[in-house]
Amino acid sequence: MKASRLRAGIWLGFLLYGNVSLCAGAFAAPASGPVIVVPIQGTVDDGMAHLVERAVDQANAEHAAAIVLEVDSPGGLVSSVFDIEDALRSAQEPIVAYVSERAYSAASLITLSAQRIIMAPGASIGAAEPIPNAPKEVSALTAEFESTAQRNGHNPTIAGAMVNRSIIIPGLKAAGTILTLNTVQALRYHVAIAIEPTLDTALARVGLAHNTRSIEQYTLAERIARFATDPTVSGLLLSIGMLGIMVELYTLHGIAGAIAILAFALFFGTHIYAGFSNWTVVALALLGILGIMWELHVVPGHTFPGVVGAVLLVAAVILAFGLRDLLVGLETFGAAILVTAFVFIAILRILPENAWMKRLALAYAQGPDYVSSRDFSDLTGHTGIAASYLRPAGIASIDGKRISVLTEGEYIPQGTPVRVTRVEGARIFVEPSISLDQS
């Protein structure tokens, strides 16, 4: 019995030694290799995914000593974090994560993708419950966190508890809560290997203090993509686009239409660049706008082209967010519709007397000096000359004035003497007459 325990202890010792040696060996890179520093800061999105992919490619090409993730993020899109995790998995270099402030939600999964995690005093990691937290999403993301943690030498139960409320860790997490670790707890439960106040001291802790550093920066296109694909900014672009179309339909100035096109172009263009959608989505949007315009200007009242166009446009906008973020697309589009309706109604109510706004709304009220037309009843019985052909409408010269007249249906040549037979409001009826000179 004692011999069995001794053998088990020896095997356990060898196993622990092997794991420690493996982790240590991961950092036995040539001292001359550069350290690639990647900022994981702000919202996790596809612009960040582009940055990480470029950084990993550069590190592999330059045989870097390590990839260092400088983390301070509240999280972001699930689709983007999966792309980042896949990119980091393809790295040929060891990965270090330094959490300077917080690594929440998607950012915590990125942090767990590193073999060594170092945290600053007062930092925290966790709070990764998916939204919506349906059982299917929770189960899938729990497995993702656990497998990522296990692959990189972290406690999988701790990682899973950051996602799943049902996981219980005695003394740390009760059922019905989501785990978030502070720096001390992360060190105690072997999520972090050290507490360091700065990135410099963190790199010194893992033997990378003297390596040259290459800090990755976002390209202009990536910065634009990150800004424009943010759900709030995307909703604003959609509101501007829809409001521009509505104003253009009333004014036909061209300015509002140009602004709408630019807003939609920025919305769809950045989502295509960021990898959310493709040109098929743009084609759907163009067909949708064409259907709406066809209904309004070509066949008004038929309904079918407008309904089909509206459905296609809505589908294009929602699909522009990508299949993995349809809920975000629905929420953003719904908010954009509400904002557009509110702003348009407010414009019509607040600025009714603006000269530009008079092109938007019909001013139907009649003022005190309003006169619909002159009273021509006194012309009954008067004679004149047809100044134009009356077919049956035309112009007659009566009492020396050119007046629009109508016949009872007959054709009267130009120059024919005419007499006013009756007046109905603004309509003056005439018939041929014989002049006194001819009688």
C-alpha cells in the first residue's frame, strides 16, 4: 500500500515537473527576438481582430520572443473574440497577458488565451456571462472558456465559473452568481502568476525586459471600422441614412439624398471591411431602396414594390451585423427607427416656419387675407374675341383683358367673337356670337 502511494507520488511529481518545464520552455526563446505588444483596449470588435491577426503574422515572420497582450477592455462581440482566439492559437511564440485594469467578458477569454497572465494591483478579470444568456449560449461559451483555460495551463473550473451561474466553487462562488476575480484572488487561484504595477515590470518578471518592443497600432481603416461598427455609431448612421431618404423624398434638393447615401455607404462599407457582411448584403440594400423608390415615384398605391423593398432593406441592415450578431443587428435597427421617427416629427413640429422646412410640410392653413380667386360673375353676357383656339379651353380677350375660358365642348377657332354665357366660380363659359358690326 505504501509502495503504491510512493509510486503515485513519484508519477505526480514527474507530471508537475513536466508541466512546469513545458511552461518554462515556452519562454526559452532567443533573447534577440522582439516582443510584439498588442493593445487589447476598448471594445472587442473586428477592427481589433484585424490588429491581432496582423500582429500574430508579424510575430511568426520575425520569430518574436513573445506576444504580449496589454489588456484593458470591458468586452465586446463574441464573433470577434473567436477570431482573436483562433489567431492567437496559431501563434508560434509564447503569449503573455498583462491586465492593467480590467478584462471582462470577451476580453477575459482573450486573456485566458495567454500561457502566463500577470495583473496590476486593483485589476480584475471575469464577468463573462453571454447576452442573451440562453442555455445553449451559456453551455457553448462555458465549454469554450474551459477548453481555452485548460489548453493554456489555467484552472478550467475557474474559467467556466466566469460564464456559468450554475458552477459552484466553495469559498469563492455561490450558485446563481458570475465569477469575477480581483488581483489577489486571481493569484491565489493560480489564474495569474504575479502582480506587477507596470508592463515593464511584468516583462521583467518573465525575462523579456531587455528585448526590443514592437507596439502594434491600428491602421486608419481599422480605426474607422472600429468606430463605425460600434452598435451605437451604426445606429446613428442608420438614423442619418433613413432620415436623409425621408427628407429627400419631400424636398428633392439632392443634399439630403447625398447625405443618406454617404451614411449608408459608411455603414455597409465598414461592416464589409470588418468582416461582418459581404457585397450580397449591399445588393439586397440597393434592391430594397429601389423597391421603395419605385413604389413612391413610379407606381404609387400598388403597395407590393414598397413592401418588398422595405423587407429587403431591413434584411440587409440586420445581416450587415453578421449571422453571429443578429440580435445586435435587430436591437440597433429598432433603435434607429425610433430615433429617426422622433427626429423627423420633432423637425416638423419645432421648425414649421423655416424656409427650408416649408419644402417638407404642406402649409394648408389660409390666412385672413387669403383669396381663392376673383369673382367673375359680373362678366356674364359680356362679349370678346377668342385670343387662342378654344379646344375647349383657351384664352379670350374680354373687356380688354386676357382671361382663361371654356366652351360647352365645341371647338372655336382663334379670332372668333365669343360671349360669356355663365360663370361657375373661376370657370368662365363662352359661346360664339355675332358682332354688332356684322349685324
